[in-house]
Amino acid sequence: MSTSSVRLHRLLLVASLLVPVIVFVAAAAWNRAEVLRDNEETIIRTAAILHEHARKVFDTVDLVIGRVEDRTYGMSWDEISAPSTSDFLRRIKAPLEQAVSIWITDATGHVRAGSQPWDPNVSIGEREWFQAQRGRDVGTYISAPFHGKATRIPSFAVSRRRSTPDGHFDGIIHVALSPEYFSRFFQEAAPPGPHGAGLIRADGSILARSPVPSPNSRLGPDNVLMRSIAAQPEGGVLFAVSSSDQRERYYAYRHVSGYPVYVTFGIDAAAVLQRWYRNLALYGAVALLSALTLIFVSWLALRRAQAEQAALVRLQQESEQRLTAEQRLLQAQKMESIGQLTGGIAHDFNNLLAVILGNLELLRKRIQDDERAKRLLEGAFQGAQRGAALTQRLLAFSRQQDLTPQAVDVPKLVSGMTDLLARSLGPSIEIVTQFPAGLPSVKVDPNQLEMALLNLAVNARDAMPTSGTITISARTEEVAEGSGHGLSPGAYVCVAVSDTGMGMDEATLTRAIEPFFTTKGVGKGTGLGLSMIHGLAVQSGGTLKLTSHLGKGTTAEIWLPQGSTVIAAPANDTRLRPEHRSCTVLLVEDDPLVMSGTTAMLEDLDHRVVQASSGEQALRILRDDPSIDLVVTDHAMPGMTGLDLADRIRAEWPALPILLASGHAELPERRGLAVPRLAKPFRQDELESAIAAVVTPACEPVNVVPFRRAD
């Protein structure tokens, strides 16, 4: 089955999920609008009921005040103060559940008649509604809530002014209404569920409230309800947070016709949406069931399509994997062949360089006065030494050289390889070195560190195709216990190589140290460079750290443990030269040129040399010549290797000193056989020091001071 068919089945699977979801979302939105619309109708209808009730209450109170006016019209204050007037007030108040009391006060604010007992000495002259009526005729006036002086009951007053025939203020008639009465009615008229209702004066004073009574409170002009009233004085709907209980509610309000008061009614938003949430659960269950059914059917179809496609993909993958495996095998075989070839060539060069270096060194001793010849000889000698260093790098590449850690002066090492770096990197790359004064030495194999720095510099050059700057620097670091560096606690030197190249992303940086991983094209890199450097650092007791950012360059840090101070002794310091006398040395070497050169160096050191070209010949000489003081043998020889020969010598002549001279590093281990080694190619002074280190007083009592090269 084709990829397009599988893609179509996947789209159907996605559609089987999306369609029910879209239907569910649409139904939820429609139902929410319905719920909010029903709620709006409910609060408007309830607000209308509260409005009708409030208007009737205030109309009734207005009629009561009118009857009192008619009853007391033309009466003197003495007549009004008669008990019959108070009886009249009690009779008309009795059927009025909303009324707390009815009062008639004179111009001084003292009560002259009332429906309740009162203290004649108490004046209401300071009351808000009394002051409002005394100032001018304001008609029917509704006061803010107060606490009755005679009744001790929370009330608010509806008052009207009494005037003399000539229009002067002559007291008031007022009816005290009960906020609790309105609260009870609000509770009865409201639909079930959390709600809020109120009777509010036009200036924001709250006359009555349900379910939370709040006497003497007032809404400020910035209140949402008061702003809505200012914008729509006759009525409206809004969403607001209650100032009494901080609940969110949907409100409707209406102006009570003919009076400066409003009724409000609101239902809690949570209660309104609860109904919607219940519907959502039902819709969700239906949508989920539909989606599961569609998904299951689509999944079965997709699974069948994927199974068919997977068979084809597996076939393609197997072909690709087989091809990749073949390529990796060819690459591994090529690398192994290159390594073997490199190692073999390096060993052959070691033998050649041993001859060249030995003869040049002997020749240098014999040229005393010819300065031009000495310069030419010195150039040849330095070239041979560079060749020896090159063979060490080749052996390191083929992994046939042991690390020889020693105290290395990093600035001196980098300075010595500056010309090599310049030639390798080209003129477009600027090389900058930054080393602090007094930088401690590091404990590392100098040849391997030199190769690592060269490798890093070449990588940095490849990251800067046109031009750029490579900075080689170093600093000291102190690693504490549990620091998270993955290093043992102690003092370290961090040698860093930084470039200004293109950098690496996070994914590439994570895999950069993996063997055979490379971002270079085919034939441009083996992917072994960083892994070999990392192995060198770890084997030396340190680590390799990489940091990189795209477009900002890369920094490679080789962390190495600090070494002891490097002491450079003068070349003419005879205290470093071993004292010796002539010994009889059995030299075992199958290469005639190496045999000749080594013999010349030994004889120049006043030793007597007996030559053997094989292990069997050497054993015959040892049996016939008991004057042999030392055996110097090569390792790689046909028939019997140097280690085999040493094993035979130890068995027959256990006290005879043996020195193994070889370019091989990974020699097989022999239990109980420890043979000192001298790495090829070697110089005469190195040969002299090695002999002094292994000879015994068989030649002569010696006082050997360990030799340290000054260069």
C-alpha cells in the first residue's frame, strides 16, 4: 500500500477525533449562549416582580401619609398631641406589615403623635430626612437606613413636609419602613439557588438587601451598578462582583416609578454556569462515545495500511542496513589496514632513523673545527629528530605506542610547534597564544599532546573556511571533591583551543566525541580525532570538554593534572652523566644497518661489543663467552623474539642484565619477566643512561645519577 494511502487513513483517524470535538465545542458554545439567555430572562423577570412589589409598597405608604395629612389638616398641635391622634396612627399602621411606625413631628423635631410609645424629650431634628424637609418642600422623601430611637429597629423613612397656611415649615409626617420586610420578600420571590437582591436609593444608599443585610452601607459612584444606572437610568442588565460578598453575579435592575429608588436582582455566575456544566458532561459523553467508535474503526483501517507499508519499509531498511554494514566493514578494514601499514612503516623508519641518528651523533663528535660542516650536520640531525617525532605520531595513530607521561611545559611545547601549525593551517588563519606567567607543567605524553593540539587546530581551521583566529591558551583549575567535573580532586591545567568558526548545534556537540562520528564529507575525516584526544586526556588523568554555539565558534579544553616542575640542566653539567667503565655487551640485532650503528655508539662509549644476528646465536655466544656483562637485544626478530630470548637468558643466567631495545610498545606480558626497555630510535646519551641504569658492579662499582636531557 502506498504512503499516500496511509496518509489518508491517518487523516481519517485525525478527523474521527476532530469532528466530535468540533461538534462538542459548537454544541457547548450554543448551549452556553442558551443558558445565559435563559438566565437573563430570569433575572429580568424577577427584577420586574421586585419592582412591582416595591412600587406598591411605596404607593401604599404614600396613601397612608395622605390619610394622616387629611386627618390632621387644620388641627392645632394641642389637638394633634391628643391620644386620639396616636390611636388613629396605630390603627392605620396595624395592617401594614412593611411599616415599623408612623410619626408626626413639629418644627423642632419633637414627636407629637406616633403609632409607638416615645420619649417626648427626644428630638429627631438631626435626622437626614427632617433636615431635607425643613430646608424646602422635597415631596415624598426616602431616607437612608437608620436605627429607630423609639423602636430600636433598623428602618428607613418615607416622609412628607407639613406647612403652615403661609407656607412655613411646620414639621413632618414620616413612616418608618422595615428593611427586613423587603429582604424576606426578596427571598420568597427569588428562584432557587444563590442570588442577591437589593433596594437601593438613587444616590447609592442600600435600603434593603438579600440574603446579606447590610444597613448603612452605600455604593460609590465608581461602582459598576451605579455607573450602569447613570448610563441607563430606567433599567438594564450587567455582570459584576457584589460589594457585600465578592461573588460574581449577573444582575438586572429597574427604577421604581415615581420614587428615587431602584430594585436589583442577581444570580451567582457559578450557579448559572452549573447548568451549563451539567449539559457539557452529557454532550461530552456523547461526543466521547462517538469519537471512540470512529477512532476504533479508523485505527483498524490505519493499522492494516501501516502493516502493509511496514513490510515494504522493512524490506527497504534491510537493504539500507546491509549496504551500511558493508560500508562500515569496508571502512573498518581500511582503517585497520592503514593502521597496520602505518605501524609497519613507522617501525621500519625507526630502524632507519636509529642508524641515521647514531651515525650523525658519532660524526658530530669527530667534526671539531669545520663550522660549516657542523651546521650542515646539525641540520641533518634535527631533521632526523623530526622524523623520529613523526614516527611516534604514526605509532600513536596505529595505537602501537605507550604513553610516556612526564612533566611538560605547555607554553614551550606550543612555541616549538608554531612553525608546524603555521604550515598546516595556512596564511589565512591567525594563531594567538595566551599563557599566564608561572603556568605549572602538566603530566602528559608530550608527543601525544602535540598531536592532540595539532588535530584540534586543524579541526578549527576546517570550521573557518575563509579566515579566522585560533587561540591556544591555558589556565590553572582546582577541582574539589564532588565538584561534578568527573575528575579526581586536585590541581589541573586546562589547555584550550578556541576558534571563531561556524560552531556546532546541540545535537552535533553531544555526539562529537563518539568514535567515527564526523560532520565532514566522505573522505575528509575519519571521526577519530576527538575520540583519540578524549582517550589521551582520560588516560592521562584528565578529561576533554567541548563548548560550542552556532555562529560563535567552538572551544576544546584538555584538562590535565599538574606535573612537577620541569628542570632543564645545562648540557655540560657532568653531574648528570653516568660514571662507568668498559663492559662487554652482547648486541642482538637482525638488521645489519642498525647493528652497525648501535655497535659504533657502544664502542664510542668504550664498550666491547659482541654481535649476534639471532636469538639462537646469542644463546650460543653466552654459553661460550662468560665475559658478557650485558645483553642489548631487539624485539622483532625472526625465529626468536627479544622477549623469548630474555626468558631463556633469565632461566640460565638469572643475574645477567638485559636491555630490550625496540620500537614496539604493546609487547606481550610475561609473568615474572621484567625487562628494562629502550625505545627506538635512541640517541647515544639515552643508550648510555639506559646501560648505566641496568648494569651491576660486574663491570665496576658505579655511582649513576639519573640522566635528564637538557634539550
